[in-house]
Amino acid sequence: MTEGAAAIPPEPPGPPAPPDGPPRLVYDGAFVGPMLPPGLAGPAAGIPGASPVRDEVLAIPLGTRKLVGQAFDLLTRPDSGLRSASFYIGLILLVTVAPVVMLVGVGASVAAPMFESAIDSGLNGPIIAMACIAFLGYLAASTEARTLAVAVIGGRAEGRPLRLRESIAIARHRFWRVFGATFLVGLVAGLLSTLVQLPFVFAFGNQDAINFGVSLVVGTLVSAPFAYVVSGIVLGEVGVFEAIQRSIRLARARKRLAIVVALFGILSQFIVLFGVSIGGDVVVRVVDGTGIAESFPPVLVIPLVAALVFAFGTLLFLVEAITAAPAVYAFEALTHYTHGLQAGRDDPAGGGSIWSPWFTPALGVGAGLALVLLVVGLAQLRP
């Protein structure tokens, strides 16, 4: 280069090489959550190796109408995986709740004295003990149905369906957290709802239509901040109080979506009431119409009760699935986090006998005790 010649600027660097595959998003701690559980590292923390968000999760729309529509489309699919899970919940109620109903039904069909002050009946003791087992069985079934529905629907929404054994494992791993959260949220929401409704009761009196409308609106608004608590525990892998805090944050981020999710949760409870009332009405009409109301064959009570209780168990799971579907889809769309399902895939409920994984030790003991008490009670009815 000669002296005085102009300096030639260096050439700018070329663009970076394109990635080998299509670009994919990973868990982002700045996303609407963040839903990373305490102590879990990921790309947001600068540590590689975390799983990318699946395309099925990224495809979930955040629009309220489209999201709810997509969630309920899953419930109508024949491959949704809900049928086998509903049978499992029906089995729990069948072995815990059905025995006491059978004993009461057989006793009523033969006009046996029960809980009469003037007559000392041998059925009172077994019925009371079986009623306690039935109460605990119903609590366990309702909690497992709630957790199982979130696991099954969460896996389908993620595009990685869970086997029933994997869903059952998740339900058992998260059982006490979901039970505690349900009790706490129900207590708080019920108290707030009662306090808000009291002025309307004092102002309008005992008006069923007004009270129903007010309770529906107030219940929806009060429940909206807690719409994602169970999804946060099952999918987000956090504790009760952390799930409540994060549910409130998600509800504040998308207020209308949270209200719609809470509304479906409340309306689904009426399905149980309508289903039980319709089923009971059908049974009463059939019994009265056939003229066997006064002399119903005791031998038919046991299979009839077994069928009705099992059907009620499947209905209970259906209600929880309707409640969970919008909440699960909204949770995954807002957080892009589903790692909580991995616990079931890594450690599914095992066992090779006909009793496993359907019976836990506690459920087996309760079912065996209920069966023994049923036999004892039926022996009291022998002439």
C-alpha cells in the first residue's frame, strides 16, 4: 500500500449459519408464569438440556372461544383416554360406597328395623362403620378423579398421551397436595361467596331464582383466581400455596379466560345433581310402574346398587374432566410447562396381579373391611 492511499475498510461479517432444523421455543422464565418449580433449572437460567416446548402446546390458542372449543373437542374424541380412567374411579366407589348402599337397600326391601329407638337392630353398627368407609372412599375417589382428569387431558393436550398406569401414578403422587389445595380453596371460596351473598339474601329474602343467579355469579368470580390450582400442582410440580399464588397470577394475566374456566367448573357440578336426580327418578318410576315397590326382590338389590354406584363413579370422573379440560389447556397455553407429567412416565404404577395397580394397600383394606361388614349385616337379616 502506497503512502497516502485511502485505507480499505474490512468486510462486514457474514450472517450466521442457519440452524440444522426448524427453530423451536424452549421454556422461558419470563413467560406468563413463570411456572418453573423451585430449584428446577432450564434454558431460562442459562443451563442447556431442558426439553423444548412441543408444537402441540404452542398450537393451543389463547383466544377464549377457540381454546375452550379445542378443549371440549378432546372430550368427544373416542381416543381421549377418559373411558378407562372413568372405570377406575367407578371401581373405587364400587368397593367402598356400594356395600353400605347394598346393606341399606336389602334391609329396606325386607322391612328390617334400622335406627329405630324402640328396637335394637343388629344392622346399626355395620351400617355406621360402612358409612365411614364410604365417606373416605368418596373423598379418595373425588380427589383421584380430579387429579387423574388433569393428567389424562394434560398428556393429550401435550401430544404425548399417558397410559392409564402412568396417569394413576401421577394421581397418587399428587394426591395429598390436590386434596389439601381443594380443601383450602373450597374453604376460602365458600367463605368469601357466603359473605358476598349475605347482603342479597337480606335485601331480597328467600327468592330461589335471585339467590341462584347471585350464587352463580359470585361463585364464578370468587373461584376464578383459583382456576389453575390443580393444574399447577399436577403439571407445574409445585406445592399448595405456590400453586395458589401462581394461579392468581395467571388469572390476572387473562381475566376473561379465568372467569370462563371457573364458570365451566361451577356448571359441571350441576351435572352431578342432574345426573343423580334423573337416575333416581328413573329407578323410582320403574319400581313403581312395575308394581314391585312394596315387594322388591332382595336378591336384585345388590346388582342394581352395584350398577348405579359404578355409573355414578364414571359420572363423577366425567364432571371432573369437563372442569379440568379448559383449565388444563389454558394452563399449558399460558405457561408452556407440562414437565409434571414426566413423573408418571418415569415411574408408572406397577404390579402384575389382578389387584395392581388398581388397589392401593389402604383401598384394599377398606374394601375388604366393607365386604366383611356387608356379610355380617346380611347375616343379621337371616330369619
